[in-house]
Amino acid sequence: MIVGIGVDIISVKRVNSMLSKYGDRFIERVFVKEEADYCRCMKHSAEHFAARFAAKEAVAKALGTGFGRGVGLKDIAVIRTASGQPRVRLIGGAARAAGRMGVDEVYLTLSHSRTEAIAFAVAEGHVTR
């Protein structure tokens, strides 16, 4: 059963500005090491950072928490399967929120162009009352 959905779109230019202005400080504050390592090795890294930022927002919306209420940016990690499919790993506050909601799995899709990145998340599970 679907227990939550979320979508987010972000300007790649905005993320690129944050990368230029704050560099590693921005990356370390927002992304787990696995995400940062992946994005840094890509030719157009700002597009990949933007897609992962949008994913974090979309997942937070699917969980119904947004950021705050115990859920931080690094509590949601976008990892890749061997085939390259994006997957969500929930950590800390996001994992606790998912548990309270009865979320068993979060499905994610990402897309980006040179100018925008978008993410869509579906939280599936059982309803707890």
C-alpha cells in the first residue's frame, strides 16, 4: 500500500552556486560520503548533486516530515544498485519516521538536464494506527 508520495524539482544552477560558494562544506553538510564520492566523479557533477538534493526533498515529503521534526538532510541517502538504479537508504530520524508510518520501502526515480533536476519518491508499506 502506498503510504506517502513526494516530488521535488531544483535548479542545477542553484546547486552549482552552492558548490562554488561553499564547496566541501556544503557537500559534507548535505550528502553522505557515498553520494559525494559518486557525484564528484561525474563529468557534470552539479547535475548529480542536484538530483540527489531533489531526492532528499522528495523522500522527506513522502515521509510527511519535510526537514525538521527530527529528519535531517543526511538522514536520507541516495545509493545505487549494481545496475545503476537509485535506491533510498534511511538513517536516523528518517528511519524512525518511516517506522512510525509503517514504511517498508521507498521507491525513487531521478532525472536531470543541464538546467533542472527532479525526483519522485513513493513510500510503500503498511498503515499503522
